[in-house]
Amino acid sequence: MQGFVTNIQRYSIHDGPGIRTTVFLKGCNLRCFWCHNPETLAPRPELQLFPERCIGCGACLERCPHGAHAQVNGERVFRRELCQACGACAETCYAEALVLVGDRMTADEVVAQALRDRPFYETSHGGVTLSGGEPLLQHAFSRAILEGVKAQGVHTAVETNACWPWERIAPLLPLVNLWMVDIKTMDSDLHRQVAGAPNEQILANLQRLAEAGAPMIVRTPVVPGVNDSAEAIGAIAAFVAGLPTLVYYELLPFHPMATGKYRSLGLDYRAAELKRPSPETMAALAQVAAGSVEVRTGG
């Protein structure tokens, strides 16, 4: 079983309890305009270009078999439409101005890497988290990874948008100890506008997860102009208060730190002008949510 992995992050402390290894899988079925990991969106390898790192050695021009790199009027030009993401140029780029993002790996390779830190999981009550992108986009690959680490007695968690038919989620129930799911807004029309799909399926799946006895953390990325009001957060908190297996509700402030990533992929960053919510705003929203549920705020 093979799939595409963006990154395997060791010693993570923000993706579930304890010290964890977070496996970021490539590809997502939603398009939240504020996404801070655009390199995980496409379900295939991509080339990132960081021109500020380029030392002008010209090695990429010689190595690229598709003519994507060229010299035009004395300037270096990258023709992304010709790029096949073969990685030849990135292999020879000493300055790391060219980076291939997205590795094809087997589930066994991922499991083997994750199990290297098993002693840390045991002492900290940590484990392995699948994130993305969206793990359920690569459903069979995710399942194989979960089966591998679960067979070794390791705690498992999945960060998912839950925007899938229940038939894709149900088979994973015995393999997942903790589900982490976002609710961006209770307004389905707004959800379609800002994330590319309505939210009815997400909310229904959260209720079914709760009915199945699955522990969950529900998160809301607080995005200016989308859900940074007392009314929006209060409505979400009221909904999650009805989920009996909720561990806690978490508010995460939007941060405008992805501009360079979008530029490196040739993508437009629609949230570039948004500001990070102030500590005072986050505290006020947390107070609103605390009237219904246990609430935490992330950094």
C-alpha cells in the first residue's frame, strides 16, 4: 500500500495528547481560503520555488528534462506549466531554492518511522496522528498506517475535516483513539463560500461519531470576517455541547504566515491581508464558548 506524504513531524505536542509523530498526508478535498499548509492541498508531488534562496548556479537548467527552467533575457524563469514534478532539479539545487514536496511512501515505511519514537509515546501517553491535507482522501493508505501502529499498541489520532460519506469513516472507528475535527461555521452557505463545500455532512458525521462512542476534539480556526464573532462561536459551542464524547472544544487563531508558501507554489493567497485575531478577541470568544463547553485556545 502506497501513498503521498508531505512531511513526518516528530516530537509534536499540538496534534493530540503527549508527544506524537504527526504524518501529514498530501491532498485535501476542501479549499479553505485561509489554509496555512497549501503544500498539502494537491494530491500529488509539487515543486516549490523560493527565488530568494537561488544562488544562480544554473544547475537546474541543465538537469530539467522538460524545459521548465530557462534563462530569458538574462533572467531565470520557471515555467510551471511544463513541470512534471520529477524532482531532478530539486536534487541538484544546493541552495534549496527548489524543493519537491510530496514523497511516495509505503504504509510500512511510515509505520517504521513512527515507531522509532515509541519510548516517547509510552512515557508521555502520546502516539501517532494522521493529518494533512486530509487523511481520508487517501483512505486505504491511512487505514493501512493506522492498522500498523495500532497493532503495536500505539495511541492513534486523526485530524479530518469529516466532509465524507459515513461509509468512509466507519471502517476506521476501531483503529482511531481520538478524532480531531474542525467546525468552521454553522452556516452551510457560508461554509460553501469559504471552504468549497456545505457543512451538513460534517455536522452529521460528528453526531454519528459521538453516537459510536468516539472521543473527539472539535476545533474552530478563528478567521477574521468568517467566524470571529460572539454569535458565530456561540452557535458552534452550542452544537458541540450536544456531543457526549467531546473531550474539549478548541479555538485556534488564524495566522498570516503562509504567504511565502503560496508564492512558492504559484498560488494566490486570498487571506494575505487578514490580521491575526488579538489575544483580547480570542479571550472574549473563549468566554462565550465557556458558557456551553470546556474550551481551550491554541497558539
